[in-house]
Amino acid sequence: MDVNMKKYSNKRTNDEVCTATTIPFEFKMACTIYNMSPKDVLQCFIDHVSFYDSLSQRFNGPYSYATNVLISYPYEENEKISKAFSRNRDHAIKCIRGLLNLIMDPNLTEEQRRKKSLPIISELHKITPNNYIKTNELKLDKNTTLRLTLDFRLFCEIHELVPAKYLEHFMANISLSDISARNSLGMTELNYAVAFFSALSDGYKNINEGNLPHPDLHFNFIDRMQEMHLRALFIRNLDQKKQMYQEVYYSHYLKLIKRSENYYGNSVNN
Amino acid sequence: METQLTINLPEDFRILCDIFQIKPEVFIQKFLETASLPYYYSDPDCENRWAALFLLKYLKTYHMISNEDFSMHQPFLDQLASIISIKAVETVEEQNEIEIRGRNIIKKWHEHLSTKRAI
């Protein structure tokens, strides 16, 4: 499987700012199986990254998941202090203090806090340099563009990373076979990227358009998976287990693709 | 090996046996003959896989090996895992070979546990 992704140097050049990222096969397969477009999943992910939530200790569902994907990014250990606010340090501290006060205000609801945080985030963004993001768009490919939010851009500038790095980190964590293998072995550590993806596949934001297409294929797939859980019961090795699930997912993916091609092919011919 | 079983035949099963004129002992015998892991792993997509799957489901639900016991079972589970395949086994010879290998692994596992438990 082609899981190669373009490698990005974190060095600042105009070419590398806001360029496309290659979608890993496992991620693409997961999106296809759950009838979601990679673009919609990535856009939703970007939209839920929240600078406000990165400072808050509260759990805010998908906002916390998406934000924690960025927080748990494997930053270099010797990462230097960010230069993002070096020119406006005092103003930046004032904004962050404002956000912390909001977070700790017991008289506001979560919705009110989030709403009130927006002008502060916007203010913070005004004093942040645009070194890593020049525009608010990221081209996925020739026809697909993602909108970058202020919060997402803030993270990129503060951590001095191009946006593709974060998206690659998110996508690299989405592997249905890995999820199934870990679940089946009782490995229950929380993976924020998986948690966010699962929320979407469970219907959050309704980006998988309700019903899955080709229900017959899905019913067969569910039957196959139920058998696979039992067949692989004695396999205790993560990689071996993962490999077994990978074959099942891959075979289902190919069937879905083939059916869609036939369906759309026939529609065009008709 | 023959053994005497005293079991309660639930009403639904009893009535169905009566309708289709099935002897419960014949049905149970058939079930037990295919409730075999070596047989199942030699051709996991075969038509007669359901008794083995029921057995695996039962093991999964009620008899999963605890972490403390795991080291005792691990070498045999690993050996068993080595014969589990997702792809259909192509030849009858290959199926027979897997079934024999599986049976030998389970026998050795059983011997090992019998010795341990006797101590």
C-alpha cells in the first residue's frame, strides 16, 4: 500500500507554505468506508482545532480531540522558545491572560466562553507574524482547497510548523486496521485523532450524508468483521492482528470502489 | 471417547427437534464434530464453520485467559496464531496439513497444562 507522504522541510520558503499534502492510503480507505470525503474530514478537523481549548482543562468533545492532536504532535525535544510573539510579547500575554480569565469565569456557559474568546483569538492573530501561513487556504490538490482558521494558523505560527505537518500527523494516526487490532487486544489508550475521526464517522456534523451507500456490501462486511474478531481471537501479536484486519478492510474498500465505479459508469451510460 | 450427558433440552429446541424429527443426540454429535479449532483453521471459510465460531465466541465471552495465566499459554497461542490465515487455503493437502499441525499444537498445549495443573 502506498502510504508514502511527501516530506516537508520545516524550513521557511514560499514554496513550502500552504502546499498540498499527499493523503495516506489508510486514511483514504477509512474515509471511503465511512462514506466521508477526505476533504470534509480534514476541514472539520481544522475547524475544531481551538486555541481556547488548548488552554482549557475542560473536555469539550471533538474540540478537545482535534486540539489535542496538535498538542500531542511530536515536537522536537529541543524546540526553542517560539519567536511568534517576540515583537508583541506584552500584548500577547495580555490576550492569553484574557483567555485564561474567560476559561476560569464560573458565571459563563461553555458556549458563552467560546464566543467571547473569538475577538481575543482574532486580536492575538493580528500580532502574530505570517511566516508559516501566507494565505488562509491550503490546496489539497488541483481542485480541492481547505480553509485555515485563525486558531489553526495560530498553532502553526507559535510552533513554527507548516500546516501540512499537522494534517499529516492527524491522517497518519487514522488506520482502521490498527484501531480494530488494538481494540481487540484491549489496548485502550486514547488516540485523539482516532477519537475525532470516530466522532465524525458516528455522525457528528453529518458529513457522511446519513446512510452508507451499498448496504448489501456493508452488511457482508459487518458479517465478515464479526467472524474476523473470532478467527483472530488467539492472535496476540499487534502486527499480525493488524495485518488480518487490513486484508478485510482492503477487500471491502475495493468492493466499494468497484461498485461505485460501476454505479456511476452505468449512470453516465444511461 | 464416549460420555453420558445430562442436559436440559429447552422447549424451543425440543419442539423443533420434534417437528423435523431430529434426534437431539444426533444433532449435538454433529455440532461437536465441527466444534474443532484445527478443523476450522484449516479452512475458515468452509460451510461447516459455525460450531467452531460458536466455540470461539463462547471462549471470548466466558473464558478469556487472564493476564496472570498468560505466560503459561503464550507459546501455544503464538503457535496457533501461526496457522491462522485470512486467505482461503487452496488445496486439500494444505488443509489437512494445517489441521494436523493445529491438532498437534493443541495436544501439546493440553499436555503442558495438565502437567502444570497436576503440580
